[in-house]
Amino acid sequence: MPHFPATRMRRNRRTDWSRRLTAESGLSVNDLIWPIFVCAGENRIEPIPSMPGVVRYSVDRLAEVAR
């Protein structure tokens, strides 16, 4: 006699609501944000040494950066 049950009790995931209920979290591009760091002064762009590729912008440059 086998040790496993003859009927395997699986969740029914045929319907959309049950698939969403048991699904893992999803991450899309729409969930991401781009942090903008601001510094005092005018017409300044300061690199942040501890974060390569990330810079601080002065307030007067924020409009062009946000576009």
C-alpha cells in the first residue's frame, strides 16, 4: 500500500480571483520612483560620492531635471 494519498488536495486556481489570491507580489515600472536630491545654491550639480551616478541639483535646475 502506498504512503501517499490517492487524492492530492490541491487548490483550485482555475478562476482569476483565486489566482490573484495566491499570487506573489508583482513589481512594475509604475511602482518605482526616482529620487531627486536638492542642494542649496544656484546652477549647481553636485555628485554624491557614496552613491555613484546620483547627483544633487540646485532648486533652479529641478524643472529641467523633472522633464
